[in-house]
Amino acid sequence: MKIGCMNKAILFILAIVLCPPVSAQKTAESKEPKCSLKLDQSPQLRGFRLGMTQEQALRRLPGVSIEKPDKYGLARLRLAIIDTSSVIKTSVREKAVQPDITAGPGDGSAFVLDGQRFPDLKGVRRLQMRFIDGRLSHLQISYDDASKWESIDQFVEAISTKLNLPAQWQLPADSPGEGEEKELRCDAFVISASLMADPIDTHAGPEIVLADVAAWNAMSKRQNDTVEKAKREEEEKRKAFKP
């Protein structure tokens, strides 16, 4: 993933966490049903669930490691899964996990996985995780194009049915209108679905993103507090300046 794409992904995370749902813009008298699911009720995707510890996640990914968290408690992991069933094996390709040499500085720890060694990830092209304070707080799964979807509504209906989720999917708050993306906002998490394929990946399919609202809000507060503290310190230096 290019650095520009990474910046776009971070902006997307902040948008789904911080932007109010479309229903919040309606009158208080609105009687639309609300998703009241808590964090421990968030769906499990390929064995991963919001709130699980970093150690629990790594147990499902032998050979993978994660960078140390930054000063805000954030650690990042990016995985690319390749289908080696039709590839001639070499001593290099026989490794189940290899460093991803295409990763950028903003990707964190990055690896390429042999899909044959990770059957639970069959049909997945890319998987990105963000851990805040050692717990999974963002999960982004990009699938291959094996399954074709006629519309975003058809895709989210399948997600709701298979994951036992409410059907109150809506367009993102900043959406200009009908598109290829919808989200479901619950009390503790946001799940977003998109049909927008990666233009640089000819086999890219739909995508699902899960985000822990409280965790991202807490980290955003830390960042804001750090900025405000730096401003105060600079102001004190200016006040103490003697010509």
C-alpha cells in the first residue's frame, strides 16, 4: 500500500468513528431502530474480533510479529495473502510468512502470507489490524473477487444475515448519495462495507471494516491533549522570553 493510500485509510477510520450517523441528523422524534450491540457482541471475522488481545491475534498468525506501539498506544499490522496453489515452489516461496518489501512507513509491521498455510484466510486478499493499548481496535478485511455482488444493499444483506447483525445500514454521513458503501453504527462499534475495489489490484473484491469507537476516541483525545500541551509549553516560553 502506498503512503497516500495509508493516509486515506487513516482518514477513513476517523470518519467512521467521529462522524455522526445519518440518523443523528434527524429530529429527536425519529423512531428509527438503533443498534445497541456492545463490544463483546461485535462480529467475528475470520477468527478475529474487536477487543481481543494482541497475543490472541498472533496465536492465529504463527510467524507474524507486530511493531511496538507508538507514544499514543497504537500498533499497526498489514498482511497480504497470496494463493500459491498454482505457483512453482522455491525455497523462498515455501515460507509461510515473509516480510512485505512493498510496505511503506505508515503500514507498521507488514508480511506476505502463503494462503495455503492459513486456510482460515481463504478468499482474503488483504488484512489490516490496528491495536490500541494491546487490543484489536480496527480490523479491515479486503476479499477477492470470487463472489460477485450486484449492489451494496445485496452485500450488506448477506453480511447481516451471516453475522446476525441488525439491518439498519445507512450511507456514511459524508456520502453524496447512493454509492458503493454503507455502514452500521452500534453503541460500541462501527462496521462499514464497501464494494469499491482496489484499482491497483485486478482481483480485489469487497471490503469490511470494524472499528472500536471508544478506543479510537480515547486515542484521539491523547493526540489532542499532546498538541494542546505543546501549545501551552510554547506559550510559556514566549511569555518567559527576555530580550
